[in-house]
Amino acid sequence: MSAQSAKFSWEEIEKHSSVADRWIVLEKKVYDVTKWQNRHPGGRKIIGHYATQDATEAFLAFHKDIETTKKFLKPYYIGDVDLSDLDPKREDFLARREQFVKDFEDVRSTMHELVGTVAALLSINC
């Protein structure tokens, strides 16, 4: 028999937004990133921007190797979002999340194409 994960309401999650106590949500999983935030390659500020929010779309869009990144986060996992208490505003957000993720992926793909084009142009002109 496996231990059941802790469940956190959004009301509880939103209490953890300070530098000294910072949680984020990724794919309905709650992470206490307080001790890790200073090691984030993008800096503590970006973690702070997404504190107490569902940061899934940004996470998926800006982390190329998702599985490796998830391994780094594993020790900070503390439980799951309690989906039974979602308010309509959050439910609507979750319903639109798939499109947000696609949009971020499109931006990342376009950015990579542009970088490749610029690199090719620079090598031709050198």
C-alpha cells in the first residue's frame, strides 16, 4: 500500500509566496522551492514571479529537457493540488492551459529557428 500524497488547496498554496517560503505548482504538483530558488539557472526572481501559481505553461515552454528538469525538482515535491476545491476562474484557466502551452512551444520553436537563421547568415558573411 503506497502513501497518499498530501493535498493542498489553492488557498493554502497562495500563503507561500515569500522569499523565505516559496511554493510553485507544475502539472498539478506542488513544490516547495524555497531552498532551491537561488540555484535556478534563470534566477530567483523568475521563481518568485510564478510563486503560488500554476507555472506549467512557462515550465514546459522554457525547459528543453523536461524529464531531466523534473528529476531536479523531485526532492522538492510536497504534494498535489486539491482539485476538489477549484473555483470557476481556475477551472477556466486549466481548460485553456493546453492552448497556452502550445503558444509557448510555438514561440520557443520560432526563436530556435531565428537563432539558426541568424547563425547561418553570420557564417556566410564571415
